[in-house]
Amino acid sequence: MYRRLADRSGLGGVARSTGKENAGGGERTNHGGSYFRHFRDRLQVLAMSSASIVIVGGGIAGSAAALRAAQYHLHTVWILGDADTERRSRAQWVVNIDNMIGIHEGVVKKKYLASLKDESFAAARKHLEGLEPQNIGTRDIIENTKERIGAEYSEYIEFVESKADRARLDGQKFVIGAGGKEYPADYLVLATGVMDRQPSIKREKGEQIIDDPKWIYPFANRESVLYCIRCEGHLTAGTCAAVIGPSEAAAQLAMMLKERYDSACSVLTNGETPSWSEASENILRLYQIAVHRERITDVRGKKGRLNTIALEGGTQVDVAYALVAAGLFRVYNELARELGATLTDPEEPIDVRHVEIDRHSETSVPNLFAVGDMTRRKDEGVMKQVYTSQEYAVRALDMIDRRIRQIKRAALVAQS
């Protein structure tokens, strides 16, 4: 056991001394030998000084990792990022998490109503009962996590609101640069995320044509442009929905919407040539799902609720929802690459390759963990959900905590 602990903890492969051997062939005792004292003292230093942990990423996965570190009383630097990293985060686009048990306004609303039974609270009760549904999105969860950590665990977590822009190994320590400072770490958790490719809308404004994804954002913010069939597909039931994208994945998603909710009416490739298979083309035809190849020139609706997508040539597609399936724009894997972590899919461009992890969320670099959408396992698909981000964040912190506790136990035995 001690050899494994030593290798993981920067002890240079020192094995447990038996008290019988040394390089000169003489006997070494456990009580007086410098060899054993070095091992004992090194373990004591590691055990008595708080092992340093750095978490990089202010999204759902980073928040889950930081909360678990705080609840385990592990001293941690949490590098959340800056305004730029926040804008490019996938967390911006999930405004209503209603596919997870427990995350629903009804849970708390029921408790508040029960506490307002007294007649003196009649006005407050009426107001609460009349409120529009209060959605809980990823930004709400992240802000609540920061508030909880700040209020309950501030002695364990240091917040750094800067972008982590470099990483290197210094011996067996990680060194992360952010905001002009460097943060050393025995354990590093990366949760830097991904960004989806957004469909560009070729919209006419006055005498100009502005070809930009921004036209879709108001509808994404009101959850009528969707990004996750597992999270939001059920919202389309009983309506007409379009899938935007030219790939096999887009075709498969359209079929799934049709089969689950009878909601898929069309696939819009937005000017790109479809790349799906002949078999998928045939299923789309049999399901009577229309395929439109023209560029999208406008998205229309009222108060963020989509009702029409206009195409070049004048075609108007009436829809209540659009599901974007345009692929990944970027996997933010730069820090992992700088540290030598293995990436998946070598045939793909470097900036869309995921970081390969094992079942404990550990990368190919010892004590370097990665969690959330930026990761993938070879032996099992990692789903891109809020709850799976939390699961893999917990796995990472469980393993870090286990290693720290093993070192403490070994130091205790070495001192006895």
C-alpha cells in the first residue's frame, strides 16, 4: 500500500522500509535510520499541510465539484472564469431544468403555502398562488451554489473570478495561471466545458444583410429554441418542431421527436448539404418529415415564443420549437492539452476533441481530473446533463478525498 501512496503523492517511489536492508548491505533500523526518517518526515509534511486543490470552471460541473470539496472540508481554489468565459458557457442556454426530480418550483412553493395558512397571511398566499411558474435554470443553480459556499464554507474555498489562461507541471505539482497570479495544486479539476455551434441567420435589416447567430438568442432565452432532446424534447409534444442541422445527428433527433412526441415536422439544413445516411433519408421520408436545404433568413415570434422560420426563396416554416443540432463549435480543452492529457477522437480537429477520462473522472495525467461536457469515456458514453455533470464531479472529489485521507493514515502509522 505504501508504495502506491508514495507514487501518487510525490514521494519518489519510496517503498516501506523493512528495517533490514540498505544500499551498503548493512542493517537499518526503523528507529534511527535516515532512510526511514526521510520517508516519515515527508509523509508528515504531506499530511499536516493541507493538500491544495484547484477547480477551473464556473459552470454546473465546476460548481458541483466546488460544493463537494467544501462539504468535504478540502481547501480549494475555485477559478470561476471572467465575463468572457461566462458568455461562452453552455450554461447560458438552459433556462429551465424540469427533467430532474426535486428541481421544481412546486417543491418550495408548497412549503411556503403551508407556512402561510394563518388568515393574516391571506394576501401573501393569494399573491404566491397567482405567480407565473418560476423556472429554475443552470444560472440559478450556479449562483445559489456560490452563495451557499460563501455563507457556509468560506474558510475552505477561495473564489478567483478570472480566466485560467495557462497550466504547467512543476515537478508533481500543477501550476495554474489566472488573473496575473499562479496557483499551485496537488490536485486539479478541469470543468471548462464546451460551446455548441449556433446556426447563423442571414437576416435582412434595412438595406443590410446581417448574417449572424444573434437573431436566435431571444428565442433560446425563452426556451423555444432548444439544445438538448433529453432535457427539453418533451416540451415539443403536441406541437410542430423543426430540427436545425445537416448531420446524421440532426436526422436522428428528428426521428426521435417524431417517435416520442409526434412533433418533428421538418429538418432545416440551413444551406448545407445533408450528410445523413440513405437509411435515415428513407426514414425521414416515411415519417413525412420535410427537409429544407435553403438558408434561414429570419426567425419570428412574439415575446421570445417562436412561430415562424423564414427561408431563402420565400418558404415559411410554421413551428413552435426549433432544436439546434449543428454540432460542437468548441471543446475548451486547452489547459488539458498543455498538461499532456489524452484527448479522444484523433481524427477530429483538435478544438472539438473531448478529454478522455476513466470512471473516476481522472485523465491520463495522475491527479488531473476533468468533469462535465468537455469529457468522454472510452468504455461508456458520458451523457451531457446537469445530473451527470454532478455525478462525475462527485466521483472526482471522492477520489481526491480518498487519496488525501490515505496519505494522512500512512503518516499516522509512520509516526507510531
